[in-house]
Amino acid sequence: MQTSPPLSAQQLAEFSSFAQTLADRVRPLSRKWFRHALSIDTKADASPVTQADREVEAALREAITQRYPDHGIFGEEFGALHAEAELVWSLDPIDGTRAFISGNPLWGTLLALLHQGKPVLGVIDIPMLEERWIGAAASPARLNGEICRVSACTELRHAILYATSPDIFEGAELAGFNALAEAARMRRFGGDCYSYGLLASGHVDLVVEAGLQPYDYLALMPVIEGAGGVITDWSGQPLCLESLGRVVAAATPQLHRQAMRVLGAALT
């Protein structure tokens, strides 16, 4: 792919407005299925999928192709379309399907726009709570239009640590997470993408997970970074489409470094 200049502030503003229009469009679709009878299928990776997941992603894809036919799409349920394009949308229609089917409202819709493979725009939309975080390159992250900011926590012993579930960790990953939890102030489970929104707003200090797919974390990156936080893989490298799905998101660089040392010790 030929390298092109960064997106302008005007372009980012346009795409940001469109992303919010997308989130507005699909909120009613996901909400109408919540806490109602659902047909649940099991995908090849053993994760559940419902008609709500498929309906929401189909609506997102239709809106994107109508507005920007030259853009690519990478979605959880229906795969990639024009993935080689300069601009590609990453879609997770219902992040937290297990929460969704069990009546827990802390699931969300994740939207990201990648420019030459790098996420420059991210949306975390929580339909049942009507909360929406949005982050764009070189701009502060916002929650429902108001600027949000990570906490000032710099020490692991003071940190509130979150992960979606202990079941996402295996072997050395689980040992690393447990060591981190023992050193932290407290650990909590649940939340899926909502935990990252709480981190961006300063309520949670550290989120550590494994086994994620690109559509699970690409939208999180502009939000966390726009709120002043740090988000990488477990090696400290920037997350990308080829990452192994191990994510560390921290409020401050100091806290991130401490978490990395604990996790690194467990993996070596």
C-alpha cells in the first residue's frame, strides 16, 4: 500500500460524526433483542453468536458501503471486505455477547476506523446505559460529548484492576494475571469493553486481558490514548491486526511499566 498523508482534522471530524451516526442507527437494533428470547449459535472458536450480533453488523456494513463504497470493512460476524483499502472500518456489533445473552447490560458496540492499518478513530457505545466514548487521533477522548481523563494512579498497589473473566487466561497468562491481582489494590471481573470506558474516565486504573481479536481492541486504542492512558500488548508493543490478543491498558506510563514487569516475569 502506498503511504499517504495523515488524515486532516476536517476528515477526522467527518468520520467521527459518521461513526456516531452509525452508533445511533444500531442502538435500537441491539436494544430490541436485549432480555428477549434469542436463538444462540456456537461459532468455530466456541464463542456464542445471536441474531442480534448479525443484524447489527449487517446494518453497519450497509451504512458504510452506501456512504463510503471505497472503504474496507473488517467485522466479527461477516469477515473482511476490501481489507486492502487505505481506510478500513473494524466492527464488533455486540462486544460482550455472553453478557448480552445473560441479561447483563454492560455490553457494547465497538467501531474503529483504520488509516493504513492504524486505528485513528474509536467508538465504545454502551446502548443500555446510553454512554458513548469516542476517541480520535490528536484529540481528547470524550464521554457523551464531555472530555474524559484517566486517573493519576502510578502505583500497582493502589490500582483497581479489571478483566472480563479469569477464563480468558491460560497457563503462564493466568499466572501472570494472578500475580498482578495480588499486587493490585483490588481486582474485578466483567465489563468487556465497558471496563475500558471506565478506565478512560478515571474509575478503573488497569485492564489486562488475553485471547482478544482485533475487532475487540482496535476501537479501544484511540479512546484510551485520547484520555491520556497507555494501551499495548503484553510485550509493550503497539497493538495491530497481527497482535496476539494480549492487552494491557493502564492509566499512566508508570503503572503500565509496573504491570509489564509482573506479566513479563510470568511469561519468561
